[in-house]
Amino acid sequence: MMKVAFPVGKENGTGQNVAEHFGPSPYFLVLWAGGKAKASIKNTSTHFGGDKMPVELLAEKGVGAIVCCGMGPKAVQMCRKHSIDVYFAPKGASVDEAFALHLRGKLRKAKEGDGCESHSH
């Protein structure tokens, strides 16, 4: 089953909103498509003093898709390199809402050239 990651502000809780900014999110909540399993990954990337990019952390955990509200173009490219699909959730959507939309095929998939250029997505 595919693992789907959501950038979030807190370690637990699918009722919380998907974070507006992918990279600097403190945590990534990972849900398994088709199952009830979930996991939380602390963001120990370069944004928080680590030596890996956020996409690399998620790739190491076997994530196959990321659902976020916004992502920079370099991160979108890195996801493509790691065969991770990126989907855009509506701003203000909870993880539960975004996951349901994703499972129903209602989210826009990122394509080449997508990504926010600034923090004002």
C-alpha cells in the first residue's frame, strides 16, 4: 500500500490542517492508502539542522506521495527524482479532508514547473 505524507505542525492528529509550507513543517504525518495505519516523522532535515532534505527523509521511509498546500520548485523536482508524486490540497484542509480527496482522485497532481516561488502561495 502506498504511503502518503502530509506536512503538519503537530506530531499526531489527522484533524489538524495540512501545513501551508512543506519543507519547514515540524512533522510529516504518514497514512497508508487503503489502510488505517499511520506514522509520524519528525522533520530532522536541513530546515532543522540536519543533513538531508525533507524529500530525502520521506523517500527513505518509503513514501510514495506527498499531499501539501504548497511546495517550492526544487522540492517538486526532487520528488520527481525520488519517484514521489506530489498533490496539492486546498488551503485550510485538514489531513482527514485532504486524504479523502486524494483517495477519490480529486487533488491536482504537480507537474514539471509547478511549485511556489515565494512564501505567498
